[in-house]
Amino acid sequence: MSLTPTQRQLRAQLGGLSSAEKPLEERRENTSAARAAFEARFVREIVTEALARGEQLDDKEIARRADLRRRAYYSRMRLDALRAARERRQAAMDEAS
């Protein structure tokens, strides 16, 4: 059975609300594997690049660089969001003119 866009939206909303009503600890457990995989991505990138350069990093340095890489990732996301919002505002102003 094919769902309409409205039906898909309502089904997704229901799923989100059903998840949100659960205790915080249960929600954290449900996403812990995904969060760990996401964090491991930054470590993997740092280790791969270090090996390609012939660097040998200790665990502390790997963690430090991975943290910086993660922070840069989120900063780029914020910057992209700000640019997109500015473009939407500009488009709305241009349309109103």
C-alpha cells in the first residue's frame, strides 16, 4: 500500500512522538550504537590520515584530533545552516519586491 506524503508525515510524527514519550535512558540506549559509530568516524579518519603521512599517534593525540575534527564538522554545519537561512531570507525579500 502506497502512502501519500501527508500519511508518511503523520506516520513519521507518530513514530517520533512514541519515541519521545519513553524515558531518557531508554532513548539513549536506542541511539547509543549510532552515536558510537558516528564518533568512531572521526577517529577512523584521523588514524587513516596519520598512517598515510607516516605518523604514529598515541591514543591521547588521536582523541584530541578527533575531537577537533568533530567540532569542525559541527561548525561547518552551523555555517551552512546560516548561509541557507540567509539565502531563504534574501529570496523571500526578492519575491516580495
